[in-house]
Amino acid sequence: MLEFKVLGALEVLDNGRVCTPTPPKVLRVLALLLLRANRVVPIETLVEELWGDNPARTAVTTTQTYIYQVRKLIDRDRSGTDEELLVTKWPGYMLRLPAGALDADKFEALVTRGRTHLEQGRAGEAAPILHQALNLWTDLPLANVPQGTILATHTQSLMEQRLRAIELRIQADSQLGRHVELIGELRELIAEYPFNEWLHEQLISALNHAGRRSDALLAYQEIRSTLHTELGLEPSTQLQRLQHEVLSNQPVRVPRLKA
């Protein structure tokens, strides 16, 4: 059984044995086919990814050579069967993947399950599923693949999906009272996403619930200063309301994600 990983370095596993191609442009072709699995990828799209706005005169022929190398890799153990994974289909090629062959698809399915449990008020069931989904990530997506504009757009989308999954998992853990455990992680995430006000809300709430009221107020002042200095903005109404709850020693709500 072939497995494909894109949530980190691109890897191809054949019954657990690594058989990832090494030529950079073959990797790029395979990556684009994987991220558009079960959909036709026009050859013009592959050419654009490989050469941008200045394709070589032999770009189409050379791309077809890369396709041949990918096909030889993934269909080499399927001789004698009528089922090909990589098929030619106008105006390009389609990589047909069965369910569970691509880690990004597993990730999406797990996040959907976790979100459903969370929306139904079952944080205890949501949290381990979301942890499992995020454990599929080992690095930045396609970390070993040179990327043109098309692949870069896909990887940015994957990073947005990862951030959303992190937010869902933090919400589940917070609802389970794991405030102290979240503080360090939230600080690291805020360093990566300094303008994500929801993450700041979670940090302020976690600090307050952990009995660190003064640190919670300092965290509010830090995001207020960052927004004012960098963007000329004031904190959102939700953040200001949270600060008021901490200042007045009211019960502090656990901030929830917007649907």
C-alpha cells in the first residue's frame, strides 16, 4: 500500500519503505498532483509551477518526462492490474488516491470529527481527536520541496488549516480546565501570530484561571501596545471586555471561536 505525506517533508511510503523521488522538479510535480488529488491538473498548470512566466521551449516535453518518472514510481508495483493511480485525462493528469493514502486527507477528516464533537459540547471527546490530527504534522508542509507560486498557495492554505485545528484544540483543552498547561504554548503561538487577537484572549483567560491575574493584565497591555504601535488599532471589543472582567474580578469566560 502506498502512503503519501505532505504535512512536513514530502514522503512516499511503499508498505512502510521510503521511496521518495529525489529530483527537485519531480518532487514539485508529485506535490502538485498530491495536493490536487482526484482532480485533473492541466499540464499548463504544471508548466507554470515549474517555470513561472518564462517556460522553456521544451517545457511541455520535459514536464511529460517528469510525469513519466512519477508514474514509474507509483505504478511500478501495480503491473498486471487495470488500476493506474496516475492517469492521463484531458487537459492534463489526475492522481487517483484511495481514502487514507494522503496524510492531509486524514488530517482534514480528524479535524472535522473533532470540530463536530466540540460543537456538540463534547470537549472530552474532541480534544484527543484534535491532538491526533495535529500529531500528523512533522514540519512545514512540503518542507523538502522547492515551491513556485502555485504550490506556495497550497501550502499557505494547509498552514491556515493547521492554525484553525490548533485553535479548536486549544478551545477543547481550555474547556477541560487545562489552563496552566496551555500558557507556554499560547506564548509560543503568539510569537508566531502576534496579531491573532483570539490567541491573546486565550492567554489572558488561561493566566487568570491559573491565578495569575497581574500577568493576565500585563498580557492585555502587551497586545494593546502591539496593535497600537504596529497597526494603529485598539483591541477588539471582546479583548476589552475580557480585560474588564479581569480588572473587576468577575468570572472570566473562556473565549470561543467564531463559527
